[in-house]
Amino acid sequence: MSERFMLSRRELLKTSAVGAALSLASASFPISRAFAATATVGFIYVGPKDDYGYNQAHAEGAATLKGIAGISVVEEENVPETVDVQKTMESMINLDGASLIFPTSFGYFDPHMLAMCAKFPDVQFRHCGGMWNKDKHPMNAGSYFGYIGMGQYLNGVVAGHTSKTKKLGFVAAKPIPQVLLNINSFLLGARSVDPTITCQVIFTGEWSLAVKEAEAANALVDQGADVITCHVDSPKVVVETAAGRGAFVCGYHANQSPLAPEKYLTGAEWNWAKVYKMFVDDLVAGTPLPNFTRGGLADGFVKMSPLGPAVGDAARKQFDGTLAEMMKGGFSVIKGPLKSNKGVVVATEGQAFVETALELESMDYLVEGVVGSTA
Amino acid sequence: MDATEIGLWGVPLAILGGAIRVSTPFIFVSLGEAITERSGRINLGLEGTLVFGAMTAYAVAVMTGSPWLGLLAAAGAGLCFGLFHGWICKFRGVNDIAIGIALMLFGSGLAFFFGKPFIQPSAPDLPAIAFGGWSDIPQVQAALSVNILFLIGAALAVFLWWAFRNTRAGLIVRVVGDSSDAARAMGLNPNTVRLLATGVGGALAGIGGAYLSLYYPGSWTERISSGQGLMAVALVIFARWNPLGCFAAALLFGGAGALGPALQSVGVTQGYYLFYAAPYILTLIIMIATSSPSRSLAGAPRELSITK
């Protein structure tokens, strides 16, 4: 409800005399926008900035830019993935003079960000996710993402050692490639410990639905899952509910160990500060921004939470060994022979997809051992 | 490991557990709204009151360490919101629905503003009573650990149903809701009655919010409610302004909402979006089955602006 309120405030500003004067000024002095040393960078979040999860990870990254001379940061939170985000982008460009915008949520890309790319060819847009394609999409757009599936693989390694029931649980939002890769990586990490482990997935259908996420965590524990992880915007509810029922948890997006210090094993976290700093350095230097930015554990885009007190020695050893291997580069989570849970071969004997493989960004299957369906 | 393998029994158990866990905010908001609407006003602002109650309860519980004080504060905040609505609506030409929408936005906005520092800390939860001690199965014990607020809600539904029929206060509320003229002829001031009815409704919605943030799901986030307050207001009409009906409708919504996750957890994974629509489909079916052209809106207070 508040987003409407916020937007109407922006709308009001836009139509008011002050707003008109401002946009007139920025239109008649385009030089001030091209002059990179005083650039404005816009960040748009789908939820609140302090959600113990996805949006908080981005906002923490954005916050590190605020100390850089000549860079001002504008932010708006709770912006729905509707035409509202177009209005937000327009007002960031027209009113605040933003020359670089980061719409951080998956659903902002098509058609909203693409429409703005066409309308404002001088403004740079970088979308968090894997949707930008150089053959289909404009060059003032681009995408950035981290190979956090590796982190979920490491979560899985620890979960595999810790689980007694050999059943893991995964609370997922929507069946998009990034989520599916996380689920598959979590299970394959666990299966590297014990190939009989299975993982039950529950899709809630939305990025943030507190009650449904709690119900999903309860249902997973009811079915015997004893290590739970998730891919929703705010893992707080899942972590607290699962730990409250006595299950172990692996974190996601940010470090949730303060919520369940005894039950938290480890977690896959973002380190967006590094990524945003790279973009802004290019902006200040006046060099063209990259359109396609990716990085993993070795690049510092992704990091792991410190291992919790419940993690045993065997798990610790395999975790450290696998992490060291990943840091060397060339580690493959998806490697043959591997079938999907519908029996389709997704990787043949000897075939391996390293973390940078583009095929992984269009993943549409769950691997054998995951109980769940993508539709 | 047999104790943890309950298989398909998980589905009815999840529906039962879900009905108990999820329904409580619906019960309180819809009972509160039933009182308000029986007096002839509609307060659509209860969604905002619910969110503000959730925030207040959590904040007070974090600061004092006592969830009960949080609950009390949420009820107090809800009372203030309700009284404010009731007070504004007594003026001539003021539309209660429009004020309700304004208060809904105001309540959530204010809750987001004051709630920012309380998203990170953890608050103590309201205690639950274990009714599952007779069973060795941990899943049954978990489903039957019932929060005291659910029991209070159930008792309140029965009490209100009885009180509307059998007490002087209940009669006064109903008279004011059915005919302002008759009420004035009896020497009652409709505005005062409605002010109190809206205040009580707001306080109950605040308690519903406290349940959300202090018990289930048990944390304060800005997306905690996801429209439950609005749905509860609609439940009142669905329940034909009958408190027992409100209770049943809330249980139905809670249980049906648990169906989607429960079915996925036992391996029924196709079409989960359809299962998530179950509460609404059920509502539609019941509405169609119980509707009749000759007695439409039976039980509706005649002073309501939607039925007048």
C-alpha cells in the first residue's frame, strides 16, 4: 500500500512547479548529466531495504558508494514489478538526473526496463539477473549477476553431512533459472556426500509471502526434512520457522546466523559492494560500462557465512576442500552423467558446465533427486 | 525414523495445523469488523490497523522483552485507529469507505516509518499451549501447539454470537446498525455507539496484527500481512455478519491456504498455482451455492452504506 503512497508523492513532485523547473533545468543543461564526475546512480528495490535478504544485500552494496566523491545515490524501495517501476525510473532520470540505474529485481526487466532503455538512450541501465542478451536487447542495457549456485553447492555439502533423515528441504519463490540452479546445486552438493539424499522443494509463487513461507517450512519439516534452505527475498521467516521446529538451516542472500545461532550451518551471501564499485569506477573514469558482468566466489561477488557450531569435522574438511577447488576456477556443479527428475538427460558422460557456462542461465529442469516440479 | 515418515497423512494434518496457525489474524480482524459493520459502518482501514498492530506489538516486545505488553500496545494502537475512524465519520458528508482507505494507507505507511529499526532485532514470541502431548508423533504435536490467541478468538466468536442476540449492548449495536431513526427514537446516539463499535473493532484488528508479528510467522517485515486485513473484511460479508460464520470462514481460509505447500511437500508438484487459489475458489463456490435472488444480503445491517 505504501508504494502507491510513495509514487503519488513522486508524481506530485513531477507535476509541481518545483518538479517542472528541475526537469527543465536538467533538460536545458545536458552537459551536467554527461559530466561523469558528478553522476547520480539510482537503485530500485522490490521490497524493504532491510529485509535480512535480497534487498538488504543490494542496499548494503549501494551504501558503500555514498562515500565516493562526485557520486550521489538515489534509492527507492517497495517498488512493485509493474508499470510503477517505469514511473520510478522516469522520475529518477528526469528529477534526480540519474545517468546509471540499477533495477535490482527480476521482474523489472521485461517490459519495464526495456521500455525505459528505448525512451532514454543516454542513460545506462544494468539489471540484476541473467536476462540481457546482446542479440535481442539494447546496448545501454546490461546485466550483472553472481554465481551464487556455487554457494548453494557448498550449503549442500554441509547439509549432506549434517542431515540424519537424508531429506533436505528448499523453500523457493518462482521456478526461474537462477532459482532452479540454486536448488540443483544444493542437492548436488549434498549428493557429493551421500548419493541417496533427496531434496523436497516447495514453490510459494511470490518473492515475499511471509505466511506461505512459514507454512512451507512447516510442511517440509513435517515430511522429515532436517536441513532447510531457501531462495526467497527475505529468508528471515524460513530460518526462524525451520529452526523453531528443530531443523538445521542454510542461509541465503545475507548472513542470517543471528536469527538461529545454534541451527545455522552456513549460507551463500552476496557481496554487491564489489560489483557496484566496479561500475561506478568505470562511470567516473568515463570508460564504457560492461554490458555483461558475472563473477563468483573467486571474484568476490559471492561469499560464504562462517560455519556454525553444529558443523562437524568431516563437513568442515569437505567444505574447505571444495571451496579451495572453486577458488581455483573451472569447478562444475552440473556435470554428466546427469538426468533431470523427469528422466531427461541434461548432461552426458564427460560433459560439464563450469560456472560461467551460459547454458546454466536458461536452466529449466530440476535434477534427479529433487522432488518438485518447475510448473 | 518411522516417526518422521507420515507421508500422505501430512496433508490433512497440514490443513488442520494451517487452519489453527493461519486463521487467527482473520478471526480477530473479521470479528472486529463484524462489530463495526453491525453498528452500521464499514472500516476498510483494518488492513492498516493490522499492519500497525503487528509493528507496535513487535516494537514493544523488543523494547520491553514482554510479548504480552506488545499485545496490549497493539490493542491500544488499534483502538486509537478505530476511534479516529469513528470520530471522523460522524461528520456530515464524510464517507466511511473513503476514510477507511485513507486510514489503510496511513496505518501501513506509519508502520513502515516507525518499524524500520525493528526489522532486524528478534522479539520474544507469544507462548503456545501444547495440545498434542497425547501423541508421540512430532508432526501432530507441532500441528496441535495452539496459541492462546486462537482460543480467545474462538471463545470471542461464540460470545459475540450470543451477545448480539441476548444482551442489551448487542441489541443497541444492532438497532443502530439497522435504523438510525429507531435508535434515536429509543434515545440512543448512533454516533457514540458507532464510535465505540469502530474502536473495539480496531482494537481486535490490532490484536490480530500482534499475532502475526509475535507468533506466526513471528517476525516484523513490511510484507507481513500481504492483504490479510482486506480479506478478513471481505470474510465478514461472506459470513453474513454472523460471528460464528466469521470464525468458520477464517478457519476455511487458513486451512485452504495450507493446502498448496502441504501438497507440494508430499510430492504433488504440478499446478501449485492452482492450489494457491484454493481459498478463493472455495469462497466462490460457497458464495454461489448459498446465494439466492430472493434473500440476497440477508442479515446485512440496513444502515451500511453499501446496502442503503
